Amino acid sequence: MKTILSKEQLALTIKRLANQILENHPHLQNTVIIGLQPRGIFLSDRIVQELKKLVDPVTIQYGKLDITFYRDDVRKSLHIASNTDISFSIENKKVILVDDVLYTGRTIRAALDALLDFGRPSKVALCVLVDRRFSRELPIQPDYLGKAIDTIFSQRVTVLWNENDENEQVMLFDN
């Protein structure tokens, strides 16, 4: 077990990600942020909190997307669906998808499929806290990245959040 990001480093990384998003999307004009259920929303909630300190909160369009039934592995294991909450149109908008860990890329592929049910965005960008660089199965790369780490398939990256885990940090486990 190894700590990748401490609680303090995690908070700084989230602030940096929020600022990077704002650099590329001034005033978040024509931009929406969508957190991926279940664990990506903890990161997206915090990024949105940081953005509210930097821009008028009314300008932030924030939704949450469940991709359970868009996954290609839904038949292999039992997945419990979460709620999707997107109360705005994404048609011709710039969408920033937010997830905690980018591993094989299959979650993001499913999210791209699910997004089409809500309209056709003009652009989709990806924001992740941790990128497990050498384990990708699909050609998907983050546009906004907290930390890239090199892992092998037998290792596991876990992001702990206060809401679920009563602690905040990113851990690497050897299985």
C-alpha cells in the first residue's frame, strides 16, 4: 500500500484542475460539467465548489451521469445503477466529463455513448484525478489530469473520499 496523493495534495490538485478548466473555458460560457456516477461525482462536486469561488455560480451547469447500462461488461457482473441528473441540454455545448481514475477507458467510452441520449455536444473533454497510463484498452486520454501513475494490472488505485471512506487520499494497492 502506497499513498499517491495525501489529503493536502488532493485538495491542491482539485484547485489546479478547476483553474485549468477555467483557463480553457473562460466564465464557463457554453460549457457544462458532468460527473460520472458513482465515484467521479465526488471529484466533480469538489471541482464545481472551487469553480463557484472563481465565477458566478449561476453560470455553472453541472450534471451527473450514470453509465451502468451503457457498459460493455454489464452482463458479466452485477452493477447497481445510480441516478442521472442532467437538467439542461448539452446540444452544441462543450462538455467536460469528470471521473476519478482513468484505467482501461471503457467507462469513458460508455459515458460518450450515454451522452448522445442528451444531445450532440460540440466538444467533449475529459478531466480525471488519476491516469493509470499503461493500462489503456481504448485510445482515450485525459485533457485535464491530476496525476499520472505507472501501474501494472495486478495493482489497484483507490480514491478515498470523506463521504464514503471518512478519509481523503489516493492509494495504490498491490493485490
